[in-house]
Amino acid sequence: MKGLSLPNPRWLKTTLWVALSMPLLWLGVLIIKELQQTNSGLGTEPTEALLHYLGEWSLILVLLAFAVSPLRRRLGWPWLGQHRRFIGLFAFIYVCLHVLTYAGLYAQFQLAVLLDDFVYRSYITAGIGAFLALLLMALTSTRGWRRRLKENWRRLHRLIYVATFFAIVHLLWLRKDSGLAEAIYLLIYIGLVAERIVYHWQRRRSA
Ligand code: HEM
């Protein structure tokens, strides 16, 4: 497996595009079913179902973006690094849809509800922390910003640590009765942080 290199980056990008769009496509199908017949696509609590579906996929894609560097290094997949921005932007789109569902359908765009949740619901505060970190990264992900910020660009994009940390905290705080799924997300997160620590330690030792 190590050293696997794929010859056609355009083909790879299309595959990634299709794969990352699949959950949204499926969501589209569920929404159409729901519109045709109530409770058939999204169940008895459509807003909750939407929030949970998009939340789950946001977390998976944020962790996937965080996994790009470790996978590239450990599996010898240099081509994966070229798609980091693409995966990150997809993750951001899912998070935006999740946040929009919350703000629009759940809080009905009522500023008082939004502010109240932000202050008194710790898992919302953590979610917003993750969202803001991803927003800054998405806004500065262009070549122009990379050129303008030079070395600081790398520093700024360490915000992925903040985003993933708050995303995990958001999940653990909102699911008080954490089970196997939460334990798996947490283990993946810890594994990805540990890989980075080991990598930097090895680099410093060999320098
Ligand atoms: C990177 C950012 C975020 C990620 C990865 C994320 C992920 C998730 C996940 C995995 C869930 C649980 C879904 C389930 O129970 O099946 C969830 C639920 C939720 N999220 Fe987020 N979220 C993020 C940001 C936010 C933000 C910014 C807000 C609000 C401003 C928010 C509001 C909510 C709400 C209201 C729920 C449902 C809580 C409930 O079940 O009562 N999330 N989110």
C-alpha cells in the first residue's frame, strides 16, 4: 500500500467530488420524499433529523480533512495533500448547512434564541468555536491569501486543531449518553493528534 501513487489527478478529483457529494445527494432524495409525503423521508422530527444528519457528516468530513496529513505521511500518498483544500471546503459546506438548519429551522432566526443558546448552551458555544475556526481557514484558503500571509499562513491553518477540538467537544457535550460512536470519533481524533506529536518529535530528533 505504501508509496501508492495515482496517475490521473483529474480523475481522482472527480471521484472525490462524487464521493463527498453523495451524502448531500441522498439528503436531497430524503427531502423530496418528505415533500411528497410527510414523515416518509425525514421521519417524525424533520428538523432534528436534518440537524443530526448534517452534524454527523460535518464531523466526519472535518475529521477527514484533519486526517489528510497523517494519511499522506504514513501511507505514502503525496497526491492526497493536493486535495486537502478541496476536502476542507467540502467539510465547511456541510458545517454551513448544519449551522443554517440550526439558525433557520431550529432557532427560526430569532436573535434572542441564538444569543441565549450561545451563552447558556455550552455545546453551542463549542460548535461556534469550531465554525469560526473553519470560517477563517476557508476564507484564507486561496492562493492569494497563501502568498500574502507567507509563513503565517501555515500558522493560521493550524486552526484545524481548534476546529477539530471544538467539534469533538460539541459532540461530547450534546450527547451526554455517549456510546460507541462517540468513543470511535474521540479515538480517531486522539489518534490523529498523537500521529502529529510523534511526527514532530521524530523530525526534531533527526534534525
Ligand atoms: C465544526 C462544527 C460542527 C460540527 C462538526 C457539528 C457536529 C454535530 C454533530 C455530530 C451533532 C450530533 C448529531 C447527532 O446527534 O446525531 C450535532 C448536533 C447539533 N449541532 Fe452541531 N456541529 C458543529 C457546529 C455547530 C454549530 C456552530 C451549531 C450552532 C450554532 C450547532 C448546533 C447543533 C445543534 C443544535 C445540534 C442538535 C443538538 C440536539 O440534538 O439537541 N452545531 N452537531
